Amino acid sequence: IVRGTIQPGYEPVLEEFQTNLKMGQDDGVQFAAYAKGRCVVDLAGSVVSSSDSNDRLRRYDEGSYVCCWSSSKVLESAIMAWLVDRGHISYDTKINDVWPEFTGGGKEKLTLRDVMKHEAGLKAVPFDAPVKLEEFLPENIKAGCISKHIEGWECKFPEEPKSKQEYHALTRGMILNETVRRVDPKERTMGEILREDFAEPLGIDKECYA
């Protein structure tokens, strides 16, 4: 089942979309594309068996919720580039230079570039020192709850010597947020910068994470 709209000239997109569903590449999918500020493709589709008694629950449309993993990394990168452009930090700055407590376990050698490239050796939060959900509240971040955790971590690089790169799925944002708080002239979190200098001036969603 495919729903939505498509503008003239973009029919091949619809054909590919339908083929994807027929071949089982997706069982529920949304896709939208804009050209010159105009929505030219807005599709949603799902694979539903007419004999399935749970059809109503399995239908997938433009209102279905999806989980978008790692979408914040694009925003992190934009904010870091923004701060670099303004001379508040450079990609070759050692994190330890702006955050003196970021030391021990090999951390004092790490640069912003290492963190951005997922080459910091800090890919995971240690199991013996879990971070509590409430510690991510803005007031607790600013009180140093997260930075205290990170300061106790040790660098652990892959055993394969060809590359130091390992995906820092959760930790990159934590490290960058603490770095940003220390180099931003107003000592703001990434969420505050995103809201005050990006979202509000552009008139977009003003609610964002700390």
C-alpha cells in the first residue's frame, strides 16, 4: 500500500519506492524530497497482507513514528564548525587545554579532531560507572554531573592496529557538550546554542535538548 503525492517528472522515484516494497527491502517506509523549496515527493508505504487480522496495526503511513538514530551528530558537527569559525576552538585543540580535568587514561592527548572522527578511544560508557537519566537534565549537566563521569574514563582503542576509529554512538555528544560549555563565551550547552542562535532566529522548533 502506497500513499502520498508526487509531482510530474518524479515518477521514477515512485517506481523505485514501489519496487523497494515489492522486493521486501522495507515493510514500512516514508520518503519526502524537496526541490527549490517545493515538496516534489511525499510518500509512505507498507507491506500488508489482506489475510492478516492485524492489518490495522501494521499499516504504515505519514503519521507513523520512527526512531532516527544519531540524528544529533549532524547538529553537533554544525555547532562545532560554528565555534571553530568564530575562533573559540580549533579542530587541533587538545580537549585537555580547555577542560583541564579531562586527563588520565590517555585522554590528555586527545584533540577535538579525534573526538569528531570517533577516534578518541572512548566509544562506550563503562558498565561499572553508569550515567543516571536525571544527570542529563540541564541543571545537572551544568553542575558537572556528566563531566565527572567522563573525567574518570580511560581510552581503549581497537585491538586492530590499522585504525583507531570506533563508532562513539552515545559518548561523542557527551564529550562535545562538555567541551562546548567550556569554550562558548556564555558557557552554554549545545542545546542552548541550538535554540538561541539557530532555532529562534530562524523561527523553527524552539524546543531542543540540553
